[in-house]
Amino acid sequence: MGYVPMGIGYAAIAMKAGFTPLQTISMSFLVYAGAGQIIAASMALSGATAIAIILTNFVVNLRYFVMSTCVLNQVEESNFGLNILAAHVTVDESFAVFSLSEDSSIWIYLGIAITAWLSWCLGAAIGVVLLDILPVIVTNSFNISLYALFVAILVPAVKDSKQIAALVLITAVLNIVLSQFLGNWSLIVSTLVGAGIGMYIVDDEYFLSGDS
């Protein structure tokens, strides 16, 4: 149910960017990219082009290719149709829960992943309704949900590794500087450059440890 407030936060940004209620909810059903949806809505709000939004989401969500492959290598007695559905509903949290379990049933994974998917869509639907009822000052507060999510993810890693902390700082500075020249494309470039730098400055043992 932790996905519900995040879904509301996404809806707040999407509606502010000019999405209709149907477009806002449909994107959650058809795209289902979590932070990627919020990034897309934020970029649309700032006037980014469609190609910039698509490429940014491709880079940000590239990890889902790896996650889906790992899940499908773990499950047994699946088929093409179930594999397609499983790939669509794969996100970080459902992947983590299933990967740490000893289950190998595609139905167990789909139960976990579809529950999360529907919770996200429920949050978006609630957000569409609430935004017409709540005061503007309250609905605007949902816009910080993405930043809160990233802070929650980054703080433990930054505390455990000075190299990760340095990498986060370098990528943030790159994005700020490049945004003056590249606009919305700065997010793509800074992400790729930051990932490249991370390959050299972050110790492999950090990712191989049980704390990462």
C-alpha cells in the first residue's frame, strides 16, 4: 500500500502538466514505470519534447530488462503470455521480494507484482479524484513525493559508501551544469556519464556485499 501515496503524487504532477484524468490513469496501467512516470510528467510540465521524455525513460528504466531476465530465469513452468505479463509488471520492489524468496512459481511472482501494479493504479485514480477536492496547497505538497523516494533510496547507500556519495554529488552537479546548455537532455547525459564514472570509482565489493 506504500505505492498508493506515490501514485497520488504522480497524478498531481501529471494533472498539473495537462494530462486528462483518463491519460493519467491509463499511463499507470500501460506504462507502469513508477519514478519513470513521475519523471515523464515532470518533463512534460517543463515543456520537454516527446523524444526527450522517451529517451530519458529508456535510460532510467533500462534496469527492468535485467530484472525481467533474472525473474524469468528463476521461475518454472511458465509460457510466453505469462512472461510478457510478468515483464510488464516488474518493478524494483516486486523483483527484490521475489529474488530474496525461495519460490520459483510464476504465479507467486505475478501475485506479488500485480498487487503492486494495482496499488499504483489505485493511487493514480485516488489522486485524480482528490485533486479536484483538496486545496491547492495540499495537492502541491504531493509533488515532493519523488524527491522523498529518491532520498529514502540514496541515504542508506550514501551512509555506507563514500564512493557512492561522491558519485551522487558528481551526477547532481553534472545535471545542474548541463541543464544550462542541454535543457531537459541534461538528465540523460548526466545519468549516462555518472554511470560511466561509477564503473571506475565505486568498488565492486560494495555491490557484491549483502548490504547493497
